[in-house]
Amino acid sequence: MTRVLEFAVALIIVFVLAVIVGLFLPSHAHIERSIEISHNPQHIYDVLNNFRRFGDYGGGALQAQDPQVKYAMSGPAYGPGATLTWQGNDTIGDGKLVNKSGNIDLAGNSTVTWDLTNDWHGENKTFTFTVTPSHGQRVSTVTWGYDVDYGWNLIDRYSRLWIHGDPATMIQYGLDSLQNMLAGIPNVDYGKLEPGLYRTNATPMLLVSTKATRTLDDIDTAKAAALKEIDAAMAKLGVKAAGPTTTITTEWGDTTYTFDLAVPIDSTTLTIDGKPYDLTKLPPPPTGAELAAAPASTSAASAGSAAGVSSAAGASSAGAPASGSSASNDENGPAPGSLDKKNQLIVNANVRATMFPTREVLEATWTGEAGIPLMRMALKAYAGTHGYQYDENANRLYDQLTSPVSVPDSDQVYRVFLPVMNAPAQTPEQIAGRAKPLEALDPAIWSGNAKPADNTEKSDKANKKPEARKRPAQAKRRHRR
């Protein structure tokens, strides 16, 4: 009995001492970890100011413990109020993150704060990110901090002794994953862009596939030659231009630029060799896997019916499909009215007709021809930091020249488009009212039905053919990334 009493007294003493010690333990805890990332500070801030890419960096520690964890987003797409919830197994449980505040200062410290709700001990749990640029904004120090209040809950106060467990693991794992994720985003400054998200309409087009050495003059020469072929095809088909000249990028190589030059037209029905073809009924472009698997002689048998031609006419006009811009079904070249390997309607040896599909796009305007390649990179960087998915192979970037060709190169206005998927309705710039709506362009400008300019000199310049544009030899230069 004496031993029992001694044991009870010892327990009471231990309990009293634990309470006394607990009363003197801090009611607040803070930890932080830092990492240097060779990336633009605005990119990092934009990634942290929305949750669309959280699974690619912040969710790594959660996914390591529960590969089946499920995420859901609600509230605004960006900034304060943006919310992410997760549902996991018994190890990680359920949780919620809410973007509480954000402040960007590219010359100093940019900060983002998330409120955290989960089964960790304590109340008022927050993650705070600080982004500090250095080396002319080429390198950024990212500090990820965690704060929690314990109040008078003594058990929670003791839990601060284990704060270097789950919270610290999640932070370190997240910083390492953030660095790896940003390595896949082009490190291009897009701070001066005002991009917007829009949905384009399906548009009939004539196009020519071509390529040129990566100099402004050589690219212009290739464009002028392609446009000349398209103009001749439009005259023969009896259709008119209904929109700006469009350049669709295939590959921006180290020395060569491969692209399609396209012109929107005013009709979805074309008559080739006396037979009508409906561009809206063309089969969709094949996927990369389908292109690799399909033999060159199998797709054009359906060209007649797919293009809206009667079965009798289709049987006589389909022929063998062309394989791109240089394929042929006989020694005279590809058969007009058949389909090439991309399911584009063959108009003649080099000109194709197709429907440019309805799509969701990220768009920004740029003035000056030389900056277009950099603009494409900037849009890809913007999409990467804001969590917009894109696939350059399936949906290529394109740009439209919306100003007259006669305008000097440095003053030419381009719209640059990146087709995207799984994007919200608006960009932050649109929400803030800084990005203007995508204005509809008057088809009369491109069809030649617009009223002539009052200024004779300007009118004469506008009527010059594209191929007449020349630059002095010393001005010849390469596009740069």
C-alpha cells in the first residue's frame, strides 16, 4: 500500500511540474526555411498567389504520405479569398488553405500569406512566403514561414517541441519542389504585359507551310512568298480575306523558323475543280500517335464525304492523301480536293484550307516585329506561373499582324496567342480592368472593301505589296529568344 501511495504522489508531482513548465512555455511558435531560386521574383509571387499549381510543389509532402489525396479549389482564382481544400487518408487528414493577403514589391520583399486549417495542434495557423530578389532580379530568396498560436492549451504548448516534424517537413519539401517546378518555366520577364483570356471563334483559313532562316528579312521574304500564293488561290476560289494575316509557329529552332502563314477567308465552302467542299465537315486533325501509326494511303478515301461532297463526286476526287505540303498522289503533285496527313483540304501544291477551331487563348498585344519570339516565351511563362495548361504540339502558338504592312516594323501591332486549357474566366489584369477586351476586327479592312484613306501618301503606302518591303543590309539581324 505504501508503494502505491508513493507512486501516486510521484505522479501528482510530475503533473504539477508539467503544468508549471507548460505555463512558462511560449504560447506562439514560428519556424521558417529559405532557398535561393534562379528565377524572376514576379514569377514566384504569381505562383504563390494562386493555388492552381499547389499540387506541383506544396502538395508534395501530402502526396508522399497519400498518393490518392484529392484537391479542390474555390473562391477567386487569384489573390485574397482563393481557397484550396484537400481530402486525404488518416495520416494527413483533411485540410484547407485560404489566401489571406499578398503584396508584390519587386524592388524589395513580396509577401503572400495563407491561412491553414488542419489537424495540427494550435490555432491561427498561417504560412507566410517572402520573396526577396537579388542580382538584378535574376535570383530570388524564398522564405517559407509557419506561425501558430497555442493560447493556454498546455498540451498544444508542449506540441511546439515537435513543430520541426510535419510543418518543417512540408515546408522543406515544398521549397525544393518549387525550385524544380520553376525550372520548367521560361525565365522571361512579363511584367509589362497586360494579357487576357478569351475564346475565339471557328474561322475558315487558307494557309501555306514554310520555313526561313531566323532573320527578320528572311522570315519576311518567306511570308511574302506564302502570301502571294494564298492571294492567287483566293482569286481562283472567288473568296476574300476576312481577317489579319496569321503566323502559326511550328518550331522556333536554333537557326530556322518553321511556320504556317494563314489568311482567314469569308467562306466555309470552297469550290475546287467544280466540286464543293464544306470546311466545317473536315475530320479533326490526327493526334501525334495517329500520325505515326497511320499509313500514307488511308485517310483520303473519306475526303469527299467528310468535306460535304456527294458520294459519287467524293469517289472521283478523293485520290490518295497528300503527306503534308509536299506529298503527292502522282507525278503532278497532290490532288486538289483530297486531304493531306493533317486532314487539311488540298487547294493546290502548297495551299491548304482548314477550319481554325474554337479555342480558349491567352492573348497579349505587342508593338514591333522583332519582339514576337520573346512574347511567345513570355506568354508561356505567364501560363506556367498562373496554372494554365497548354500543349504546343496539339495547339500551336500564333500571332496576327493587325496593323497595315506599310507601317514601319517598329510600329507594327501584333496580337500573340497561346491556346490554353483549364484556365479561369479572366486573368488578374482583366479583373483589375487593365487588360482590354479582345476587339473584333472589321473584315472590310482585309477584304479590300474599306474606304480609302484621305491622305494620298498614306494610301499609296498601304497599297504597296508585302514583298516590296526592304531593309538595308546592315539592318539584317536575328530574332533572339
